[in-house]
Amino acid sequence: MKNQAHKLTEIVNEERNSPSKTKFITITSGKGGVGKSTMSANLAHLLSQRGYKVGLFDADMGLANLDVILNVKTGKNILHLLKGEAELKDILVQVDENLLLIPGDSGDGIFRYSDEFILDRFYSQIGQLDELDYMIIDTGAGIGENVQNFVDAGDYVVVVTTAEPAAITDAYAMLKIISDKKDQVFMLLNQVKNRREADTIYDKIKKIAEKNIPNHGNISLIGAINKDTSVEKCIRSRTLFSKEFKNSIPTEQLNEAVDVLVAKMERKVLNPKEQSNFGSFFKKILKQF
Ligand SMILES: Nc1ncnc2c1ncn2[C@@H]1O[C@H](COP(=O)(O)OP(=O)(O)OP(=O)(O)O)[C@@H](O)[C@H]1O
Ligand SMILES: [Mg+2]
């Protein structure tokens, strides 16, 4: 018994001391324009406000635009780093004390990059990101291969949808694919009238999923965010609604979703072998594992 307790302490300590403890949360959607980037940026902000060290990686290969949302200037991006044309410190943008932006490339260049020699340098540089608690990955929409790569490489996935029928249909297709690969898939309903509307939609999705998705039990709703003018206003003024309107309903709702998300993530003990850092994440993206 004493031995077992000792072993347990050792494991706990090992985990605490482990440099690779970043949780990777991929934010995606079936349909475009549902609010992935807005929610990614605000989710990252709220997590950073809780004292976590957070990275926000702009992985929308079609239209990397987190710099616009966050109102920051970016120079070189992840592709330059991969190619050895920039150092990590040249591409990182410190948004806030606990929040870093990792600018992405608007193109699929990173997937075609595989120069072994330079990649070694890349992996040694990005080791500096190991101290992050969370990495939020904002992807593009759809079931295309590039987006799925980011879904596969992440530890957790949040599928964002609005209440619009076309968005729900596309989100459902996404949930079906992801629930087959991941033991947890989170759904975030955005731009709803109220929580009741979100619950009704979720109940309908669940009923259809129970009949048609083998691993429907992996899917859960983490929250619902109202459609609100404060969110639109902040997008226009390039500020974060969770920062500008701390007491608004959308901020309160996103905070509740963060509570649920953090609790669910903490409940799942990742196998040490599964633990990720930016290096292992990228190895998966570049299929080098
Ligand atoms: N809760 C909300 N209330 C009001 N407007 C919202 C809300 N969430 C998002 N929007 C609006 O929806 C628009 C699209 O948001 P956003 O760019 O975040 O979507 P996206 O899913 O990242 O799009 P894309 O697929 O093009 O990357 C923005 O103009 C934003 O103002
Ligand atoms: Mg976007």
C-alpha cells in the first residue's frame, strides 16, 4: 500500500514536472462564418484571465485573420519558421501577459513542408512553447483534409455551429466524423436567441445522433452564446467582447462554457504518451510521427 502511494506521488510529480503538458483544443465548424475565430480569441482571452498560459494558433489556411480580430500586427508566420526563415521569437505576438498569438499562413504551404534538416531546428525552437497550458487552434470550416489534420492532431475538439439549419446539418456531418476518431467532441452553439433554443437544437441533434452515429455518446454540448450586438460591435472595433463587455450575457455564457470545458478536460487523464507539446502536435500535422 505504501509502495502504491509512493508510486502515485511519483506519477503525480512526474506529471507536474512534465514540460509537455499543453492541452491542444481545435476549434472547427462544418459551415463557415459561424463564429469560430471570434470564439477562439475570446476563449483564449478568458482562459488567460484565469491565470493559464495560452497560445492561440491561427490555422485557418484560407483566411488567417486572428490578427485582425485581436488588433495586432504580425510579421512573419509559422511557414517562415518552418522554412527556417524566421526565429520563433520573430513570429510570436504577445497579445497579453498570458496570451500569445502564433500567426498562421494563408495557404497550405505548411503541409507540403518536409525538409528534415530545417525541421529539426524548428522542433528545437518550438520547445520554448512547452510552458503553455492551452493551445487554441482556430481552423477553417469544413471536412477538408487540412482541417481534419488539425482535428486529428488536437487533444480536444470544439465544433461551433449556429442555429441556422444549413449550419446544423454541416455541424452534424462534422460531429459524425470526429466522434468516430475522438472519445470526446464538444459542441458550442453560437448566435442563438437564448439557452432554451440551444437546448432544443441540441436535443434534436442528440436524437438523430443516437440512431445514426455509433459513438454518439462522445458528443456533448459545452455551452450556448446569444446573438448579441455587443459581439458584432467588438468585431467591428477590433476588440474582444469578453474584455470590453465583461458583464454582458455573451461573456457570462462563454465563461460558463469555459467552466464546462475545463472541467471536462481535467476529468480526462491523458496518458503520458498522449501528452502533447507543439513539437508533437506538428509532427502529427506533418505526419512525421
Ligand atoms: N454571438 C454572436 N453575436 C453576434 N454576432 C456574432 C456572434 N458570433 C459571431 N458573430 C459574427 O459572425 C461573423 C463571423 O464570425 P467569425 O469570423 O468569428 O466566424 P468564423 O467561423 O471564424 O468564419 P470563417 O469560417 O470565415 O473563418 C462576425 O462578423 C461576427 O461579428
Ligand atoms: Mg475564422
